[in-house]
Amino acid sequence: MIRTILVNAVSLLILDVLMQGISFDSTYALLVTAAVLGVLNRFLKPVLKVITLPLNIITLGLFSFVINGFILKTALSFSGSAVDTFPTIILASVILGFINSFVTELFGEDKK
């Protein structure tokens, strides 16, 4: 779980630099968001994917972007970080997914 928080923190820091619509007030806010994001991805996201499966099938998987955006928005709200609009959060979740994949490859595989 520590590795997940570290990967999320680095990814969120890169996202903060790349996007103007998302900003963190402090390092503490960044770490809180990374920790909450890790917990939400581990526990809430699988439940949401099962609940929204019919909608996800109808939209051919595009509703997953909304789920990812909702998870990111929820994590950001725990730390009081600023977000401009919902399309910004959807774009940020897509970019965060790419950055997260890259940083995870950089750190190596997570052994569970």
C-alpha cells in the first residue's frame, strides 16, 4: 500500500505540473489525496464497476472514464484541492492513468 501511495503521489505531482485545472495547496494535501486515491481504487472502484456494468456495456466501456473521474474527484475533495470543471476531472483521470502506468513501470511491479 505504501508503494501505491508513493506512485499516486508522484503521478499527482506530475499531473499538477501538466494541468492548470487541478492544484494542490501543499505537500500534505498531495499526500492525503494520494492515500485516499489508493484506498478508493482498492475498495470502492471494483464495487462501482460491478454496479454500473449494464451502463458500461451500453456505452462500450466509456462510462469507465466517468467512474475514474468520480474516484479522482472524491479523492481530491478529501484534501480540499481545487478542481475547475467536470470535463477537467475526466481529462485529468485519463492523463493520471497514463502517468500512473509509466511511474509504476519505473518503480517496478507491486508485489501483493
